[in-house]
Amino acid sequence: MTDFDASEEPADLPAAGGGHRSDSTGAVGTIDKRPTAAPRVAIGDRPASRAPAPSGAGGTLKRISMALLRYLDVVLVLVAAPVAISRGAPALGYAIGAAAWVAQRIIAHANRGWIRRSSAPRTQLGLNLFEAFGRIWLLAGAIIAAALAGGREDGLTASLVIFVAYTVAFAIRVITGPPQRKVLR
């Protein structure tokens, strides 16, 4: 089934602008006489646009800032490590919590492409649920492993690292809105 853009009207529905057409079955409809736009194709997670892609230093800076924003949680986990450890946080707990958070982000990124390639919506839903719960279990297992390996303080540190990283990632998702859909035409 074709996915239509909100600004375009499908040819078999009445359109503003006049003219009639008939197909091989003899059905009569209206033809849109407005000029048509060039096809749009989205690449990756960027939305399709009729405007040319930004080039030069401004476009590169924007892409870098969006990537930094998208992975701000990972950057903060890595940058805060020396500060937290120098302030007395258990190094083992911080390392396990940070490693688990970075690992689950890598797994999420790798699995999104795999899930997108499946064609059935029911299969995609099942894979999304399996992948999301698997990452949750990875994080919970890391907290338990830190507590067993180093003690309560290490488990608490790992859980705080994961909690803060999740809070930052969640806030960024809320601020930036839902991910853009791919539009292929």
C-alpha cells in the first residue's frame, strides 16, 4: 500500500484544481493540474526533504551536534567516570554500570537495522519487544553482577550510573520528539 504525503493527494481521489480522467474501467475522477514535486527519499534517520541537504561547515556542524545530542548519555557516562571515581565512587561498580550502558546502546543500534529489514509488522513488533526486554535484563544483570563482585556499594554505583544515563537518554527522546519515518518513493 502506498504511503502518501500529507501535502500530496493521490491521483484517484478528488483534488483541487479541476480536470477529469477515466481509467480502463470507465471510472471518472479529477486530475490535479498543480505541478508535481520531485520524488523524496529519506536516508537513515533523517527526514526526507525537498530542500537540498546542507553542505559545508554549517551542515557538518549540525550533523555533529545532532550526533552528540543523540549520544549525550554515553558521552556523559564516559566523561563523568574520572570525576565520580576521584570523588570516592567504587571503580568496579562504575565500570560495570558504564560498560553495561554502552553495550546496550551498541546492541540497540545494531538491532534497529535488523528489525527494520523484517517485512511483517507482527515480526517487527515481536523483535522490538524481545530486543527491549533483553537490554533491560542486560542492565539488571549488570547491577546484580556488580553487587555480587564488589559489594552493595558497587551495585548501588552501577544502578546509579544506569539510572542517570537512562534519565538523560529519556529526556533527549522527549525533547527531540519521535524518530522520523523513512519515506521511499
